[in-house]
Amino acid sequence: MSPNLLIWLDGKLVPESEAKISVFDHGLLYGDGVFEGIRIYNGRVFRLTEHLHRLYDCARAICLTIPLSFEEMERATVETVAANKLRDGYIRLVVTRGVGSLGLNPYQCPKASVFVIASTITLYPQERYENGLHLITCGTRRPNSAALSPQVKSLNYLSNIMAKIECIQAGCEEGIMLNDQGYVAECTGDNVFIVKNGRVITPPISAGALDGITRRAVIELLGEMSVPCAEQNMTRFDIYTADECFLTGTAAEVIAAVQYDRRPIGDGKPGKLTQELIKRFKTLANSTGTPVPYA
Ligand code: PXG
């Protein structure tokens, strides 16, 4: 992380040493809030409008009023990137319930807090982008949508973190999270796809997958390539017997998975279609997006 970043906090750009949140913020006390992770490629913010729509929808789903209009949020985001002179990087947008009294009641919090961090992120070592990731099946399941919709990108990521701990303890980088019916939902911070007999399959959103922005971009790319892609319930069997497997996410981008529960996927190397998608995604990411108004 580069030092001395400028952070956008509740309407002002402040040095990171001054970017502080109250211990009475319900985002911290209860995980009450929502967030987005967005990439900057080649001086442009990738799919900013889509990310902001998801942020506002998630806020709405938890009855959280974002104290900025969509356009103000858009401006705050690109201004933060410009202020930090980042041409490639990663933006973390956070809306917390704000400061309130102790006790769950969110109506005791008069105003939501908003902050924007523009920095860099490296999720996996370069070697993994070339050779692929190893996955396990996590024992921790994706939360049931009757408890909290898995569509809400909330500040409550503990089940994903518990699943990530399982992966790391097993010597893997990522893992498959199943839903309460035992179908594949997604990974701890990425969506999952398999390739079988020239067809691509990914779990439907209704299986508990996040409606990933990178997932959408890859589905569009497959359409352009005339490769059939179905959103279909998947089991572990489907991954064990797949020809190829890859993951998508803002931080991860598009990356091959070559081993699952210690078994090789396909021939244990990144597949042809996966490699073509990685190439096409790079081209797309580096040639589209909201331009940043650098000084
Ligand atoms: N599933 C989950 C549970 C996620 O949190 C994705 C899928 C991929 O969605 P996008 O829209 O990014 O294609 C995510 C997003 C991190 C990190 O720090 C994780 C995400 C995004 C940014 C950073 O590990 N996950």
C-alpha cells in the first residue's frame, strides 16, 4: 500500500492519518453497512455505474439512506482516484450506518458515513495467474437468503472470512462455498465458472452467488465469442468432472482454478477457453470505463 493516501471521508479529502471513524459507528459495532470494490485500469474506472447501482440497491435493501446522490457518489469516487494520481488500482467504497447509541436500532443513527479509499490490491501471486489456483470445498456455507440476502454486499463478511481461513489452513488460496441445499454458490470472494464439452456453466444468483460485475462482463464476453453459457445449479461432481474451471472477481479478475479438493481439474493446467477469456477481459478492462479527471 502506498503511504499517505488521500481518503474521501464524509465530503472531504483528508490524509489517511486523519481518516478516522468513531468507535460508536454501527458499521464497526454491528457490521451494519455496505461496500463496493472497484478497479481502475489505464486511467479509467471499470464499470463504475454498475458498481454504484449495486451499492445503492444493497443500501436500499438494508434501509440505509446514502447521504449522497448517485452523481455525487460518482464524483467523489473519481475525485479520490485523481487526488491519489492512480492510473491502475483499486477503490474501496464504504457506507456505514454511522454514529449512534449502543443498541442495534439503526434509527438511532442520524447519518450514514461514507468513505472512499483509492489504493492498490494484489490478491494472488503472479505465479497463480499463470498456473492457476487450488480450491477446496469449505465447510462454512453461504448464508441462507431467508436470514440475509446473499446479494447484499454488507460489512458482515464473517462467513466468507471463516471459509477463507479454511482455505488457507488447507494450503489453498480459495474455496467453494455451498448453499444450504449443498449446491455450489460461489467462492469466498469470487464467482465460479466451469467449462464442460465446450459449454460454460455458472451457478445462478438464486443459488447464493453474488451478482458479480466481473461475472457479468465474462458472460458478455462469452456471448461475443458465441460460446454457450448457462446459469445452472452445480454440484461438486460438476467441478470434479469439469474440463476447465475459472473464477471471476474485481480483485481476482479472471483466474484459472486447476485443483479442487486435491484432485486435478481437467489436465490440471489453465484451460484454453480460460486463457482466452483472461486475454479478452484484460483488453476490455483496459479499453473501457469512466475516465478519471486527473489534474
Ligand atoms: N462473490 C463475493 C462474495 C464477493 O465478495 C465477488 C463474488 C465478485 O464480484 P465482483 O463484482 O467483484 O466481480 C465478490 C467481490 C477482497 C475483495 O478484498 C473481494 C471482492 C471484491 C473486492 C475485493 O478480497 N469480492
